[in-house]
Amino acid sequence: MTCTQITPEQLPQVLQAQKAAFVAHGPVTAQQRRERLQRVIELLVRYQQPLVDAMDADFGGRPQGFSLMNDVIGSLASLKYARDHLEHWMQDEPREVFSPYDQLGAKAWVMHQPKGSVGIIGTWNAPLFTLLSPLACVLAAGNRAILKPSEVVPRTAAVVAQAFAELFDPLEVAVVNGDAELAQVFTSQPFDHLVFTGSTAVARSVMRNAALNLVPLTLELGGKSPVIISRTADLAKAAFSIAAAKANNGGQICINPDVVYVPQGLLDDFLGALRTAYGELFSRIEDNPDVVAVINARHLQRVEGYVQDARDRGARIESYPQPLAVDEQQRRRPLQVVVNPPRDSQILHEEIFGPALVVLPYAQLDEALADIHSRERPLALYYFGQNEEEQRYVLQHTHSGGVTINDVMMHAALHDAPFGGIGASGMGHYHGREGFLEFSHMRTVFKAPAHDPRREWGLLPPYGEHFLPTMQSMVTAD
């Protein structure tokens, strides 16, 4: 059975064969886990050029250096961190035994057991990282996996399938490629865990399908990640950080800033600083090989539609470094900044996921927080400012998957901290030890002492006259 030509009808056979191999193999040693991770690392080193060529072709323009940095090197970092730390993560954790069994020699511990076969559905905006970063935690935990790359990047998906077919037995890691029909079949399988990266709308379908088999889920979604700029912020630094984030992958990142809240008196100063910062990154957009194109015509029309809707409703639109006519063949776009659009504008309610940004002025901080709370909880939140008390207030009065202070998107690069959402922006985590735990069954073990005192203490039938008074005496509030 090959992993490059699996049809939707064959997928259940692959999964069942992988599950059977998992059971037959028995415990997975630290050495075996490291060896599997090392093979994925070597796969990326060996296939780096075909992979970046494929991503460039799929996007219709994506700098090879950026693809190396974002997808190849980013994945390598996750894989190497897991490889180098998994043996410590695997250790049993001793737990406290209740009295009086602790005095009688009882023992208790938690062991971290692999779950089995994990399905991973990647997405197109980071087509390697959204497969291989969770795979690092999956393999570190001793599992096997079946990967489904996004059909939106078919060339990249084909190279991924070819690479894993060369270096892995599909009973360890398999790759299946296909369209939405396969995705429906994939998410309906009885995996031992399922990872999905994508939109909240599609995640609801994934959850419905997974519920048929009670499959536990890790969902990495998105939302409208806000930026709060305080009156104490370094405005030039904030503008540069936001410009660099919007330039990153053409704004097509799940934790990319969507809405920026700026104090009313600083609005024009911020827009000027943002224009300057973005112009320093891209002096021009047309035919600029450093600009990542919008992935396809459908997503281009979606983003442009949000901007046009706001324009039709009277919003002020600025384009950095300068306006540019839409070209569905080139799809490289300037950063379109929508200033204070009407509240019913689509761009205030839909995740942008592209080269556009909303800027909203505020008079009081609580106005910005109330607006943030009017939407679903986002995957990320950003705060720029030097006031420690205000910073603590923002952290305590908001919810998001993660936070970066005085920069954007940096928290997601932490290896020793969980990455994940909350509410509509996702559930579960990967990265680091928390990722290892996500894909492990934490199995509690109690080892009884040689002597069982319950009968001599009158705690077993037939109950004596002192049993009830003894139990009643133990119901206390201290």
C-alpha cells in the first residue's frame, strides 16, 4: 500500500493497518522516537529545494528564502526541540498517595502513553509548518500519523507525499492527498486524535465528523487578532512591528493583526508611521519578488471584497506604499488600511487573512476592550505600551490564545510554551511539553500495599454499629 495514491476509499484500510502495527509494536522507546524525528529532519534537509520551489509555484510568488525561514526552518526547530527533550518528557511522574495508604507502602504515578494513530490536516498558508510542527509532538509522544496536506497547494502536497514515501513506511507516517471529498472522509475516521488547522467555519464540520467516533481534537483556528496601542507606546516601534507582520506571508497568517486600536489623538501619527515602515519594507509592490502573493483568485476576491464593502460604506482607505490596480494573475497587493469603518462593515466581522488592516481610534481603553469582547475570542492579542499597570489590566480583562507585548506574533515562536486558541479560535495545544502531553494519554497507576486494612477497620460489609458514626464524624468543614 503506497501513501502517494490513496483514494478516499482506501484511507480506512491505511488507518486500520497503522493501528494494528501500533499495537503489535508495543512500547515505543525514546531511541525509536528520536530516530523517527531525525528522519523527518533529514527529509526536510534533503527535500528543501523541491519544497520551496513547489511553494513558490503554488502561491504564484513566494520568496524562497521566506519559505525556508517560515516552513522549513520553523519546522526543523519544532522537530529538533522535541527530539532533544522527549526523554525527559516521557518519565513517569510520581503522585501523592492518600492517607493512610501512603503509610502502608502504596505507590502512585502517571505514565505518558502514546494514543496510537493521529490524523493531521494542514493548511495552505504554512503548508509544511502546519503539518510538521504538530507532527514533532505527535512523534515525540510515540504515536504514528497520517498527514493530509492542503489541496490548495497541490504541488507542495505532492512533494510532501513523495518525500515521506521515500523515508517512511506508511505504517509509521502516511500522506494522503485529495480534495474536500477526502477531507470529509478523513475527519470521519476513528483516529486516536485529530489535528486540524484552518478556519472556524470548517472546524465546525470537522468537529461534527469527529464526534461520530468520539475522536479528541486539537483545533488551531484564527479570528480577528487585535492590537492595542497605548498612549505610552513607542509609536514608530509599534508601526514597524505591525508593518513587518502584515508583510509576512502577505498577511496570510492565523495570528496576523486584524484590528489596531489607536488613541484618538495619535491616529494620524500612527498612520504616517505605518506608511513609512511599510514603504521601507516594500518600495513597490508590482513585480516585487519579495512580496508574497495572495494564494489564489478566490482569496484575492474575498479580501478585496471586504475592502470594497468598507469603501462603499464611506470608510477611508489608504494603500501602502501606493495604490495598485487588482491583477488576478499577479495577485501581489499593497497593504490596504481601512480607517474607522462603519460597524456593519464586513471587514469588522470576518477574519481578513490577507494584505489589509483595520485601524480604529479610541478615547478610553475600556472602549477598545469592549469592542474586542464584542467578537469571538481571538487566537492572539497584542499590546504596545510602557505602563505596567495598564499592561496587567489588559491581560486580566481580555481572553486570547496567546499574547505578545511590544511586538506581534512572537509568542508563537516559543518552543517551551503551548500554542493554541480559546473558544472560536481553537482548542488544545502543540509546541513543547504541552504538545507532548496533548498527544499522550496520561494514565494514572495505583500500586496497592501488601496489606489491606479495610476489613479490620470496619469499612467493609457487614457494617458494624460504629461505621455510620465514624463516617458522620468525618464530614467536617476544616
